[in-house]
Amino acid sequence: MAKIRWPLVVRRTHKWIALFMGFQVVLWTLTGFYMVVVHIDTIHGDHLVRAPLARPYELGGLAPPSRIVAAAPGTSEVRLQRHFDKPVWRAETPEGPALYDAKTGSRLAPPGEQDIRALARRIYTGQGNIVAVKLLTEAPQEMQSRKPPYWQVEFEGWNRPTFYLSPATGELLSRRHALWRVFDFAWMLHIMDYDERTNVNNPLLRVATWSAFAMAVSGAWLLIWSFPRRKKKKKATA
């Protein structure tokens, strides 16, 4: 029976795993580098949105929340906020969020395109003009995590800043820009989920991870084996 030559077996195993996994390891390195270098607040687009001013409300003369609940049975939450600088009650109704005039208690109509343009312009910190406004009923790739409909407002600029606003209240739902889109693409390559880009425990990633581990272990074994070993000296016979 032929003796197994373990160094040769390990070397070949290491070589073929490296050929199979080398490109993915490079992708892990490059995408990980990008995700570390670019600050997460920049990725989230916090710099694109103007922080709301904290101003007190004049509570006198406002319709009580009980009137809003009576007008929309099943409402789970009523919150006072501002809409175009005017106080409104935001109600979470069974049909979705809705705005009510805080003074009269009457329900406000959903914002139209001109309202959406004005709301987006008010919260955008940049100077670029709005180049497109669309009411989407199908989610684009970058908004797969949120169910439509929503308004999409795109501004001019190298990073294509884009806001997504609620069709019921005009509230900002999310923002996207070029650096976020690069991050999303890098995240897809990093976790190897090429469909939904959310599953960090998919079979392909598990196979690649264990293959990379086997490559590292075999490489470490070959490194240790390559060091010269001292032979024990035979004791001189009398």
C-alpha cells in the first residue's frame, strides 16, 4: 500500500481551494474596506436632511385627541407634529397614517405633487434642483425593504440624492444617494446574497466561509511544515 504524502495532498488542496476562493476573498477585502472607510452616517444620508427645529406648541385652542379617535375608530396612536409649519394631529388609523388639522379636527387631504416638491425642498440641505418626482406603486431595487406606494423625489447632483416620502402624510421615509448605492452593491458582494441582499446566512456564503477557513488552515499547515526541522543527533556509541 502506497504511503500517503500529506504535504503533497495538503498543497494540492490548498491550491485548488485558493483558485476557487481567491476572487471572493479579494471581494471580501475590497468591500469590507469600503464599508469601514465610509462613515455609516454618510451612508445613511444624514447630511442630506435638515434637522427639524424644536419649537413649542401652543396647546390652547387645539382639538382634543379624543375627537380624532372618534373620527377614525380603531386609531392606535395620535401624535402632534407640524406640517408646513402648522400643527396637525397624525393618526395611525386602520387604513394607514392620516393628518388632521390640529385646530378644527378635520382630516387633511393627502399631499399632491406640488406639496411633495415643497416638503422635499424644505428638508433637503443641498442646493440642487428637483429633476424628477414620481408616485411609485412598485418598489425599486433600493427600496425593496419598504412596501409602496411612496413618492420618489430625485435631486440633481453627482451623487443623485433621492428622497422617498409618504403619500399619506408627506413624511420622509428614506433617502438614497450614490455612496449608499455603492454600499448596497458592496454589501451584496460581501454577503453573497445576489437577490434580496439581506440574508447573511445563505448557503452560498456558508460554503464560501468554510472553504476560506479550509484554505487558511491548509496554508498555515504548509507554512509550519516548510520550516526546516532539526534532526536528532544519534548518541555516540562507546
